Amino acid sequence: MEKGIIFRASEELYDNLNWISKEMDRPKSFVIRKALELFMNEYVDYLIALDRLRDKDDSIITSKEMRRRVAKG
């Protein structure tokens, strides 16, 4: 079930939203929903990274080692 939300935006933000929705040929609600989803996903990743940084028992690996692990599968 979808629920609605109302929020206020600056004129500049509203104008940008309007322009992007026209460029995408999508409703403003679609653009807002996608932007919010992206923000939330990024924020969760940020919190996980921050938590791992604070965990003294979590080993830190180099980017070279990370690439090797990813390539290895």
C-alpha cells in the first residue's frame, strides 16, 4: 500500500525537480521517490562503513586486496 507525503521545497529545488521530471518524461513523484530511494541506500551504506570503521576487531584490507578478492569471486 502506498502512502502520501507532503513537503515544502525551495523555489530553486522545485524548479530543478520540475525540469528533471520534464527531461525524464516522468511525474515529479517518480523523481522524488527515486531520489529518496537512492539517498536511503547510500545512507545505509554510509552507516555500515562508519560502524566498520569504529569496530577495532574488524580487519582493514588494502584496495589491492579488495580487488583480488572481488576478481576471485
